[in-house]
Amino acid sequence: MELIIPKDYDPRLSIRETQDAIKYIRDTFQKEMGREMHLERISAPLFVEKSSGLNDNLNGTERPVSFDMLGLPGETLEVVHSLAKWKRMALKKYGFKPGEGLYTNMNAIRRDEELDNLHSCYVDQWDWERVITKEQRTLDTLKDTVREIFKIIKHMQHEVWYKYPEAVKHLPKDIYFITSQELEDLYPDNTPKERENLITREHGCVFLMQIGDKLAGGKPHDGRAPDYDDWKLNGDILFWFEHLQCALEISSMGIRVDEAALEYQLKKAGCEDRRSLPYHKMLLNGELPYTIGGGIGQSRLCMLLLDRAHIGEVQASIWPQGEQDLSAVAIGWERIMESNISIFFIIEIIGTVAFASSGALVAIKQRLDLLGVVVLGVTTAVGGGMLRDILLGIVPPSLFMNPVYVYTAFLTAMVLFILVWLNQQILESRYISAYEKMMNLFDAIGLGAFTVTGINTAGTAGYGEYHFLSIFLGVLTGVGGGILRDMLAGQSPYILRKHVYASASIAGAVCYVCLNGWLSRDASMILSAILVVLIRLLATKYDWNLPTAYHTKNK
């Protein structure tokens, strides 16, 4: 795969925010995995002795990083490629029973890796292994375990969504199972990678089974070492990755070889000389437990959940000239973050200031004290977003997880309170007209800003295709704070009585939904917000109102 920089790519989070998200994902996922799969965390080696036979040669062509050691003359040490065989030895050594298992943080160097958006010479993954009985060496056991892992990844999607709702990628609801032979039968004229892309694009998430042995076409779907996975009981978990238009492998796993499978696969791969290695002798003699295990890429998972286009954005590694630091995708990242801080954030801050001002002005007009001014200002600014988040299931709402909007609303209300306190003439009757104009302007700006950010949040939550829901959430975000403000102030809600208020929000929401398929997200947001503001200001100027049931002929 060549290096790909997606058009209009927006990483959403800054570099430091991304680092915080990476730590959160890694810490949370391994706790969830350990609890749900009954795995204990243990320490694992970075290198092993070559003579032990514990290192994995993966596809059979990768060269391990090797070195000698002063304290072990005549011995060659190798940086691990994976820990599949080591884990099985550890399960025996530590006395794990069926149903129990372990996981570890595995780091490796793969010197022959072809570097691109998905591949790095540095490998970081959770390697896990669990003891099973001989009777459990079945496809049903394999599929049940895959579903366990998929469930944990889906749960992580929701965890990340709660904390970083603007950045998370939304995953399919289920995982589809297919064998490599069935896939070849389905797409006989395509290459293995093309088949993976086609099936994963169709289903969103796929577990591709039985990798390693030759297919009817005469070649294996992909290479697998003959001495850890049973080729009839293994597979890869693949997710469709829209940025790169390809399948993203998150995990390679399987039920490990027993005595018969090892004999068959060593012979098939022409590796019968390995039978004399210590690990292989123990396995053939029935001294090792039957197990199922695999690896789950840590950087790959972060890349998937944060919807990043290059693994270099979530991992520190070495890249060719021109791809240094966070890879070539970093071209323009700082420019994007500086010029686009983002548009979404700028619009939300504008809306927060505007609505906080309108709430504070209502409180001041009602002669409320300092606390009342602050409460109405903050409630007006964040109330609609809070209601939206509750409906979307973002609990606690984002205003508590990212209180910058609360702080902004608080400061805005305080500034207005101080200005009025220092200039008492503002409260005189001759300034009522100016008050009304300010109130209408702030309300119009806040309504436009929050209508479009409400729809955008619905989209990032995975509901962008549900247009009615998106429009409803946009309008709720726009008018919700004002409704709460008027209820607290003891007055008839402004939304229901004046100057085409909710109707303007609905018009802007519909405009955003229509434009979003034709223009960029930012352009759609800006134009739709402007439409809302224009409708509100024109309705005020020309006294536009929807008809009421009560009317008189003479005014």
C-alpha cells in the first residue's frame, strides 16, 4: 500500500489530546479484556534464545533482530516477533487451569516490514492466551471467543465516545464469519487482499477463518507459521477502514496446534527439523496445555477507535525521510489545528458566549442577584447540549467531562453582571430598546451556532444517517437552553411566542442536512448557522410570526 493522505482529513484532537486518548484506550481496554476474558496480566520477555525455538517466524520470511550477549557466549538472542509459543509455556509454568489465561504487553521490532499507513517496524500489542480442554478445540469455541473480543472492542467504542465524542469512529453492530476458502469461491478472480477489502467493506467487520493451508486455487490465503495456530481453527479480525478504503486487521488469533496438527503442519511447511527443538518436543509429548490465543494491536486499536489515517499518529516509531514525526499525514496537522481549532469548537464557543449573554440579560432584567445571573447564563449556554447528550446516551454529558463551555458561560455572565453593576443607567427605561436588540442578536447567534453543532454531534455519535433524529437533536440543542432559561425566569418560553424562533432553527437544521452531502462539514455548518441568524434577525425586523388561533380584525 502506498502512503495515503485522505482529502480534507481532520484528526479532530490535538497532539496532546491524542496522547491522553491513547493512554485512556490502552488502560481501559486491557482492564476490560482481563475482566471479561478471565486473563491475568504478567510480564513477558523482549527477547528469547534462538535455540529455544520460542520465537515465531510469522510468515516464514521475516528476519528477527538478533544479537549476542557477553554473559551467554555462543548463544544468539532474538527480539521476539510474537509470544504465541512463549505464552503457552508460561501457562504450563504458572499452573493455569482450563478457563484461566494471561495477557501481556508485547513489544517487538519487525525489520522487514513494508512501511505505510498501517504498518510500522515497531509492534505493540496485547498478547493473550487461555487454557482450554481438548474437547474445546472446535470452531464453536473459536467463534465464541471472537465474539467476546468484538464485544469488548464495541464497548471500548462507547467508552471513547463518552470521553471524546467528536473523535470516535463508530463500528458495525456485529461481526461476520467466513472461511478463506469461501472467500476465494466468492471472489475467485481477485487477490487475497482484494478479497479481504471486498468482504469487509460489505459487512463492516469480518472474522476471516482458516488461514495458512493451501486453498483450492493452489495457494494459501496468507502465510502462517506451522507451529502455533491450527490452520483449521484460526483467523483474523478485520474492520472496514473508510479513510484508507481497505480492511484493517486488528487481531490475528486461533486455537493452537495439538500434537496431530503440529505434525501435519510441520510436514506441509517443510519444517520437520523443528521437531527437535525443546518447545516442539514438549508439545509432541503432550506436556503443554491446549490453548487459544492471539494478539490485539494496541496502536491499531487506537487508530481504529480514534479514526486516524496513519499509525504514526498514535505511535512513536521511525519512518522514512519525509514521513518523520507523526508520518506524512502530519503534513498540515498543526496547520489544521491552528487554522481550524476547529471550526466546530469556534462555533460552539460563539454560541456559548451568545446564549450565556442572553441568559444573563434575562436574569438582570428580572433583578436577580449574582447567583441568579450566573445560573441563568450557564443554564442557557449548556442546557440544550446537556439535553442532547442525555438523549444520545452520552452520560455524564460532555459539559461535565469538558467544562470549558461552563467556564466560558460563567465568565460571560460575570462580565455582563459587572458591566451593569458599574453602569446602573443601563437599567433605565430608555435602554429597554437596546436591551431587546442585544437580546435578539445574542439569541440569534446562539441559536444558529448550537443548531448546527447539535446536528454535528448526532453525526459523530453515529446517527448521521437518521435525518429526522439529527434535525430534532439540532433544534433541541438550539432551543433547549432558552426553554430552561425562560422556565427558571418564570416567563412564557420565547420559542413559542416570538419571531419565528424554533422555525428558524428547523430551517437551519434542514439546510445543514441537505448541504452536508454536497459541501464539506465546515462549510455546511457555517452556511446553515448564517441562515438561522438571518431568519431570526429578519423576523425581528419585519415582525414575522407564525399565525395563532386567536386574532382580531382591528389592531
